[in-house]
Amino acid sequence: MSSGIDELMSLVKSLGVNELAIIAGEDIQFNKDFRLSCEQNSCGNYHKNWMCPPAVGSIDELTEKALKYKQGLLFQTVYQLEDSFDYEGMLKGIEEHTKILRKVLDNIKSTGVFKEILPLNVGPCTYCGGCVFLEGKDCRFPEEAVSSVEAYGIDVLALEKSCGMSYNNGKNTSSCISLILFNLD
């Protein structure tokens, strides 16, 4: 690996992630069924956010976009919950995980370690705190907007297994993942 990637991975580890790996783009499995959870509005953001379906694009468009990247940085954080119904704890975990992703993206932009990136996160984009999609306005921060792995139809379980990560991290835990696809040249 290049020294830039090694330095980035050290940074990611220092931010408190539980697991991380560099993956080959060709190892990503796509499944249209995973997009169904978005279309069934399981998180409540379907047709409400520029980075969520249907506004983010069709599953075929997104798959084609993702396949242009040769590698990816996959990382996971795990948060302890009070019990399996601790929805507030889950949301807090997603918020904390997203802060880590933003720090990683800021580092990538400042160091220029990757030529091109496609960052994907858990859940809807929350960059500006209130998407203007419902107001019929264009995204205010298209360079900062991040879609979800689910919207892209990526099989997270298969991806984590392919690099030795745990998908289920025990009773009363919530696991969050981010995938930053990249090309070095």
C-alpha cells in the first residue's frame, strides 16, 4: 500500500473505529433487494433527501457509478445500546459514526491521497441538517453530500465477511459502516 493510504488508515484507527479494511472494488456484491428497504421507506427518508432514492438515481445508475472505482476503504464502529429497542442510542451511534466519516473525508481532501472518491455512509445524508429536497431546491452542498450504502444496493454482510469483519457484534449493539470508494490514478 502507499504511504498515503497507510497514514489514512492510521488516522481512521485513531478516531475509534472498531474494524477497517481496504477492499477491491470487484469484491463488492450488489443486490437490488437491498434497495427495497429504501423504497419501503424503512428509515423514513424515501423521497425526502437528495441522497436517498429516488432522487439519488436508479439502482442501475448507482451500481454503474460504484463500479468505476477500483478500491474502497471500509470501516465500522460499534455502539453499545441500553437494549435492542434503544432507538435514540442507535441514532446517536449513527451521528457519532458520521462525524468520524466527515473527519476522514476532510483528511482525504486536504492530503489528496485519492484522485477520485465516492463516499457512502449509513443512512441518509445529514450534512446540512435539513435537506432542501422537499422545498424543490437543488442540493446546497453537492460536493459534501453523501449517499448510503443501502441506496447503492451494496450487500454489506457479504462485503464485511469478504474482509473478515463481523456483521453482528453482539447483543444490544448497533454497528455502523462507511465505504469510501477510490481510485489512486
